[in-house]
Amino acid sequence: MKYSTQIKSISYLKNHTAEVAATLAESCQPMLITQNGEARLVVMDVRSYEMREETLALLKLLALGQREIDDSRFRPAEDVFRDLDNLDLG
């Protein structure tokens, strides 16, 4: 993605909010909003935001799992499956 095509001023955002919302929903690309020539905000559609949050959550789980493996805090899969087979669910 080229952020250079997705940079708008805050006044543009104020004056074209509906158009920006439609563009973001269609493109699924974030838009950088500037104020006085400096980057101030990143605006994105809600679907992209939700997907980003889900991705970050999965990455966090992977990192936590890797940390547990690195710290030798795990059980072999065979042991887990054997314990599951031996569960008394009745």
C-alpha cells in the first residue's frame, strides 16, 4: 500500500467525511490525516480495524505460546490426548 495516496488534511476530513468513509470502506486501506502539515491520525473502516485487532490477538497468542515453549512449560501432545481420552464425562 502506498500511504502517499492516502494522506489528507484534517480540514479535508471535516469537509468530506461521507466521501472518506465510503472510500475507506471500499478500499480497506487506512488514511493518514494531517494537521498543520504533521501526521495526527490514522482513520480506517471498522471491518479493517476488527481484522487488525483479531490479527494482533492471534499474534499475541502465538508469542505467548512460543514463550511457554522457550520456558519448557508444555506437555507432549500424546499426554494431552491420553488425558482427554481418560476423562470421565458421565
